Amino acid sequence: MKVIWILSCLVSLSAIFAANTCQRPKRLDKSFDIGSLDGSWYFVRGLNRNNDCYECHNITFYPAHQGLFFAEEYYIEIMNATTIHYSIESSLNQWNSTTPGVIRIDSSDVNYSLEWRIIDFGLNDNYAYVYYCGTYSGGFPFEGSVVLSRTTALSNDTLSKLEKVATSIGLNLDNYCKIRFDHCDQSSEL
């Protein structure tokens, strides 16, 4: 019984630690509306080399009901010359009506909870600059940042704007990996 109590305390402490150690930027795009995510997106840049930098990475959002959305994420990882395909389903909703730039994402496929902070959302809904904090089951914390785009490439104007936004929150877009799409195949198309 003591072991179970100690384990539950450790899980609670690790979740508190994760919540307190995540370097959430203060900047939020408060004009963001979760409905703007509807449709297909590519992950084109990623800061966390373990969670963001794959050979092919895309996601499709679609509305479910009453502000709840679902997401189908697909990515490819190549390890030791072996191509591994992943598919993850998640649910997401806006954190609350007074903070439109914060989204909560939960996935039972990989047992994680995630908070997306929309730092900047492009004109005509063509890109989303996101900072995220999350925990895997057991309370293991992780964080990072991604740039989503409706296309696999960003224009020079968009890159210039994103560099300025990144600098304003203490990040450097040069530290982000550039997702490659040359390993995408028929099953990974949006």
C-alpha cells in the first residue's frame, strides 16, 4: 500500500514539475480561433529533435461537436535504414473562452496530454507558430515548438516574420529542424 501511495505522489510531483518547468512564452495570438485549424497541415519546422523532426509529418484537424476537434497525425521515422510509419489520433479543445490561443490536446494512442500555445497565426490561415508543453503517462515532461503550414514550404516573407516572432520570445528559428518531405509516400499524403 505504501508503494502505491509513493508512486502516486511521484506521478503528481512529476506533473507539477513539468507544469512549472515548461518555458511557456507570454506571447499568444489572441485573435486565434480553433476553427481555423480545420483541414490539413504540414509540420515544416520543429524545435524538439525527439518529438518534431521526422522524415514526413502532417496532421489533419476536423470538428467533432461543441468546440471539440479531432486530429489525425501521421509521421515517418527512419531508423537503421528501416522506415517506420506512425499514426496518432487525438482530441483537442480550446483551453477556455478567455484565452483563445491555448489548446489542450489529449491522445490515448500515445498516452500524453499537451498544451499548445499559438504564438502567431498567419494571415489567411496559412501557418501556425506553436509552443507546446506536455507530459507522457507517468508524468514524463516534454516541450518544444513547431511551425505548421498548409504547404510543405514557407515563403521568404513568412520566414522573415517567423524569425522576428521567434526572436521576440527568446527563440532562434535557425535552431529548428526543417522537416523533409522527400520520404513521404502515398499513405502519408494529406
